[in-house]
Amino acid sequence: NVDVLAVTGYFNDGVLVARTANAVKPQLKAIWGVASAAFEQQDFVNAVGGPAAEGVLCASIRYNGKSPRIQELQVLYRERFGQEMRLSAPFGYQALQVVAAGLEKVSQARGQALRDAIAGLELNSPLLAYPGPIKFDDKGENINAAPQLVQTQGGRITQVWPQFTADQQFCAAF
């Protein structure tokens, strides 16, 4: 009598869960990945096949799929590497932009001065799906970082929440 199966883990764990659920066919309303390394990647859909992946959800920090800059980076990545862009690519790119913005504020690229410059940043990002700029609190956490919800629909990983980044509507049918 379980409604939702919440899963976290590595890629192969997610593949095993989806394949097993597809074989056993439990009466679930959803399979929900919590920062799952599998459920937010197109490789997951390819590995388990359409029916086993369809409707699976994942909440995670993601890029803004509606951003023209992200769309441009996806094309460049596909051309360069022959595959879909993984989540780490835009995060690495954005991290370098944060460091570069910090470097512009200091005369030396050293320790505490650079750390303080970065800590004081308020940087708008066309890459990340946050409700506000990159801005750090006194513990070094980005106060505007927020998770997004993705769902496999029609064999593709799609963003379904929050609305300002969604490219599809959430589908309750599982």
C-alpha cells in the first residue's frame, strides 16, 4: 500500500530500481528520485527503455532548460562530444564565472581576499534555474539555490517545476 517509492543513489541503482519496478509492476503512484544520479539523465531513459522510465520523477539542482544560453551550450556540447550535456557541464561553467567575477573585484587571486570577494557577489545567472541571483550567506551557501523537478515524458527528461523553467506540464499518470 505504498504510494511513492523515494530513491536516491548512483546511476546503476536507479537503473535497477526502474527495471525492477517495471518487472514487478507495484501499485505505485510515483517513483521519485531525490537527487538521484540516474533519474535526471537521458542516459537513464536509454538504459532502461521507455516504459520503465516513463513518469519517473527527480528533484535536483539543475540548469535552466529555457535559457537561450543553456540551449546554445547544449548544441556546442553535442557538437564537441557527440552526446547530451551532463549536469556537471553548466555547473562547472557557472563556477568558473563566479570565480572570474570574484577575481575582477580583487587585485590578488589569493586566499581570503578572493574568498571574501566571491562571498560578497550577487551574480545573475542565465544558466541556473534559481529564483534569484547567485548570492551567498555567511556560511557560504547560495541563498537562492532551489531544486527543480524533472520527469521522464515521451522518452525524454523534461523539467516540470518550477513553472518558470518548465518545458512540460507535470504528468500525474504513472
